[in-house]
Amino acid sequence: MRNRPLADILRPQSFDEMVGQRHLISKTGALRRLVEAGRISNMIFFGPPGTGKTTAAEIIAKSSGLPLYRLNATTAQLSDVKEIAAGTNDMFGAGGILLYLDEIQYFNRKQQQSLLEYIEDGRITLIASTTENPYHFIYSALLSRSSVFEFRHVMPGELLPALRRAHEYLREHEGREVSVTDEVLLKLAEFSAGDVRHGITLLENAFYIADGEITVETFDSLSSSSIGRFDRDGDVHYDLLSALQKSIRGSDPDAAVFYVARLLSGGDILSVCRRLLVIASEDIGQAYPMAAAVTYCCCEAAKQLGMPEAQIPLANAAVMLATAPKSNTANTAIHAAMADVEAGLGQAVPSHLHAPLFKGYKYPHDYENSYVPQQYLPDDIKDKKYYRFGDNKLERASRAYWEAIKGADKTN
């Protein structure tokens, strides 16, 4: 029985065998021209999963003659890098080695800084890959020493040669006459959403359950099991993030923790952090303003720790948000204000707020309770009410305070 994934067996051995990424690996592509010129420098590959980042790194390593080492930043430690660097002292690494570091965004700043020592003295040539924007998640000093290449989703038509090759391999090695038309393969390519590895896996599964011919219905029958897997760029990923937010909004800590666990099972810390940060301001908001700060600290701790420990601060944040009082008043206010901005309202700022003279402006701190009535909104929207206090302890207290100070209308 074959346990090795078909996508790995059929992994291209040259740029000519790769599909997609023509802007990088065609005969005029920047990456290919650099490699063929013998210019093997530090590189950062970013783009969605299954688009050829690992394959390109292996082809470059083969071309360079350098020993290739692989690490995944979701599980690797600094000691792993040091151990690999130590190998450059023996005869096999005397000319340096090539390190392929997958998911580099999960290395914290200190870990990324540690790589500089090894790449600056030539012991390590680094090829790092990431599914995130490298300019946001990779240490600037590391970026400045690297060439950045973007890998894009593989278009359905570009994916066809890889699927045909996989089909021929299965027919030959499994001894089964299972047919499939290009039309069906194109549908399968569309279903794969630009992920070559996923497309080949789906074709392989369809091959084994097909009764003589693979049809659209064949891989449709696999969709439930395929979609059930974690897919960072697919609908399931966004469904899970949506379910997480709705569970927290609905004050259900059990469901919140479950969806955090589902997302983390795919190794995706960053998306969980982003969504929790949004929830803290969108759904908890003025009911507990410190929720945003606490959530930020938990998310930063998670990114520093990496998995599996990252699950602890993220679980703390999720439970805290789910059990906190809720308010969307600030969110509602900004949406209402944005609607007026987009409608072209409020273009002229009141004259007493203009710099540098501020003629007629009253400085609130010169008045009792640091408050004095004056107009701040533009004339055409001066009576607009965007923010309305919510019915929770903190906002009720804020409302009572300002009603006492301003003598505000009770209907606010």
C-alpha cells in the first residue's frame, strides 16, 4: 500500500514541470533567470498554500548543489537553527547550506534576528516561505537582505497539465482503466481554488471511488469530506472565523473555545488573533473598553509562544470576550458616520476649529468640569447623533455622568 502522497511523488523536478507562476519561472521569469545565472541569494516566497513555494525551493537547491535542510516555524525552535548551522563546520557543509524555512511568520522577532548571523557570514542561504504579507510579519533587517517573490493562485487552465499527469500516473501504477475528460478535470481545477496539491489529492480520491469514469458527480461526492478539512484560504476557514465571532457575540464561552481549537488545529494563529482583536472592539466595545487591551496582550503572547502554548492565551482571550458584557455602540456610530462621509456630508469644518488661529474656540479645560458647550460637527450635520449610550454598567455610568455635566436630553 502506498502511503506517500501523490502530490509529493509527482513533485516537479524542474521549472519546466511546474504549473502556474509564469511570471517567476518561465524562461523570462525573474526567479528562473536568477537561478540560471547562478545567483542563489536569500529569498522570501509568499503566497497561498499549494502554489509551488516548496517545489521551487527544492529545484533551486538542486541547481545550486547546496545541501537542503527544511524547518517549519510552527514547530521549530532556535536550537534547530543552531544545530543546522553547526553542520556547516563539517566537510558536507563547508560551502554553506540552503535552509528552507516554511511559515516564517511564526518565528518571533528574536528568532528571526538570530538568522541574520548565519546568513551574513554565508553559512546559511535562506529561502523562507509565508502565506502572510512579508512586509507586515518579517523582520525588516531580514527583508532587506532578501529578494521577495510573490506566488499566486494557479489558474484552472494552468492546473490541467498537473492533473493530467496525476491521472496518467494512477492509471499506470494502479492498473485501473479509469477515464476522465478535460472538461471534468477543469471543473476539478476550479474546485481546487488554485491549490495544486489539493487538486491532485481530490483527483486521487476520485480515482479510487470512480466506477470506470470520473465525473463531476464523483468529486462532488467527496466535497463534504474535503471541505471538512481545514483550508486556510477556503470557505471553511471563514465559516469557522464567523462561527467564532458569533459564539462570542452570543456569550457562549464553550463554543468560542471550540472554534478557537478548530482554527488552531490548522496551525493558524494569526487569523485567530486578528478576529479576536476585531471582536474586542466590535462586540464588547464600550461595555468593557479594556477588553481590547487584554486581547491584544493575549494575542501578542500567542505569537511569541507559538504552538502548542499559544492556545492558552488565546483561550483566555476567547473566554474573557464571551463572558464580558456586550456593546456595539461605537461600531454602530462609526458606520453611521461613514455613511454620511460617503454621502458627501460634513465637508466644511467649523471655522473656530481651524488651525492656526482657532478664532472663537473655547478651551474646555478653562471651564468647570473641563466642559463647555460648543459646535464641533460641520453645519450641515451639526445635530447628528452617531453615538448612543448602550444599556450596560459602564455606559450607563458614563451617560449619568455626562447628563449631570451637560444637562443632556434624557432621550440620548
